[in-house]
Amino acid sequence: MSIKVNGREVDWVENETVKQLLKRMKYTFPLVVVKINDEVVPRNLFDQVTIPDNAKVAVIHMISGG
């Protein structure tokens, strides 16, 4: 059982939330957008939404410039 995070295959963990996945993958960027199977997960639900097996997860780091 596995998931893909930004194209990289990683082990799937049952009942793992988006917040827990970000911590496990060491994503510490202050502003990220997370999509699970092409659907955006609202930031306020990161600690509630779980990652299903075989999911395709995209973590997009938001940067600003000027």
C-alpha cells in the first residue's frame, strides 16, 4: 500500500491526516496548498482530512516575489 507525494512513491499510513503527512515528509513551508487526487484540501481541515490508500498527493509551496 502506497501513495504518491509530488510524484514520489511513499508508504501509506492508515488514518494519517494531511497535517501528519506534511510533518512526516518534513514539509515545513509556512504556506502550502495540498491537493489529494486533484481536489484542494482547505487549510483549516489539514488536521481532519485523511489520506486514502493509492492517493495522488500534490504539495505546492507558495512563494511571493516582487
